[in-house]
Amino acid sequence: MSPVDFSARRMAFRRLHESGCFVMPNPWDPGTALYLASLGFPALATTSSGFAFSRGLPDTDWAVPRDMVLAHIREIVDATDLPVNADFESGYAHEPEAVAENVRLCVETGVAGLSIEDATGDRSTPLYDLTLAVERIRAAREAIDATGTGVLLTARAECFLVGRPDPLKESIRRLEAYAEAGADVLYAPDLSTVEEIRAVVSAVSPKPVNVLMSAATELRVADLAELGARRISVGSALARAAWGGFTRAAEAIAREGSFTLFAQNRPFSDINAFFRESVKARQHKGS
């Protein structure tokens, strides 16, 4: 079998960021990737949390080893023909040179984009010093450019997630610096209000902004588009939705001896038929 040419996916992913607003949901295994693709989403993104939970690990401090993550990213890339953005945490290294090497390895999986965050995993110093954080983004940029692939680089400011004082102001300061360092897309996870989203979009314009929607909210895709968001991801939310159904049903059996929550299950025949047709489609395409 000849190697897959990922250039078309990467070009399509870049075009998605040029105008409008799109949703990029986060599968955690090939089955969920296939189902999301069937719903018409134009791109997918990995979720470090969703994958970590599936491996019986926490989503913290690189608990999932780099090589395991790279294999998982490639699995998601291979599952569909859609562009995939990799949640590459903080690059699985501290120093810029090591981040650059890991980014190169991530690009080799066939991704159309990848994100690098500025969280250290150290509770006493939760964010990298801005100078070092910028150097890490610049190193990632140079590593991608050296591959000649056109993979998009997303820079994440984790200020809201680590409880930084005045997280909006600090997020904007950092995202502006990351844009100067060569990031294509800017992302401050956990923005929760219209005012915060609007402020970030305005500050880094015309660079596209990713907005995370991982909790129940009255905001809809059209609302986020009107605010100027170019890309919407859901992080671990879909994985947690699956965990919610599983844990509630399992706990009902363990604690009450009840199987009534199985009434909420998707029928076996529906799921099996979906994957049967998916296999046929892939076999037809490969013939």
C-alpha cells in the first residue's frame, strides 16, 4: 500500500480557518472518529483527556507517554479522511529544542494541525515563564516549517485552567506574544462569557481563535460565529458524556441491582449496522 498523501487534508484544514466558523469535535478512538465523520463535521481533534481516561490514566503531567500519544494520534488520523488536529499538550518536553523534535514526530503522524500549551504541570509554577513559552512556540513553528507540510500551529494559553490571577488579561498578553512567535491559531481554554470570547478574538485579530465548549451552555454555534470564533472544539466533553452514561448505568447495577438505565442505550442493531456499513465503505474505497 502506498503512503497516504496528507497534503489535501492539510490544505482543506487551512482553508477552514480562512473564513466562517466550524466545529471540530474530539473523538477518543477510531469508532468515535468514524461516527463523528459520518455526521458531516469537516475536521476532528484528538483529546488528551478522552484518550488518557480510556487507558486508565489521568490527564496530567504527561501521564500518558509521548510515544503512546503519537500512536494514538496516528490511529485517529488513519480512521477517516478528515483533517485531524492533535492535542499535543505542552509538547512532551520543557526545552524548546526537545519540543521541536517532538513536534516533528507529531507532524509525521499525518496531522493537519497541532496545539502546544504553556502549562508546566508543576503546581508551584503552573505556567512557563513567558520568555520560555514564546521560545517553545517559536521552536514548534520552525520545526513545522522545516517539514514543508503546512501543518497549522495552535498556541494555547492555559491561564484560566491553572487559576492564574486576572486570567483574561494574562491570556491575551500571552496569546499576542504567541501570535508574534508564529502561531497560526490562538486558544485560551475555558473562556466562559461572551465578553471574554469577544475580548480574545478582538485582541488577536486577524488570527483565528479556537473556542472550547465543554460544558452545558446557552451559546450556540451561530452565537460563537457572531462573536468571531473561527473554530470550536469540545475537548473531553463527548468522552465525559459517554462516561456519564456508563457510570450511571454501572452504579445502578452495583448499588440498586437495577438495569433500568439500559433503556437509554442506543440499540445494538443501530451501532452494529453503522460499523458494518463503515467497513464496507472502506473496503470499496480500497478496491
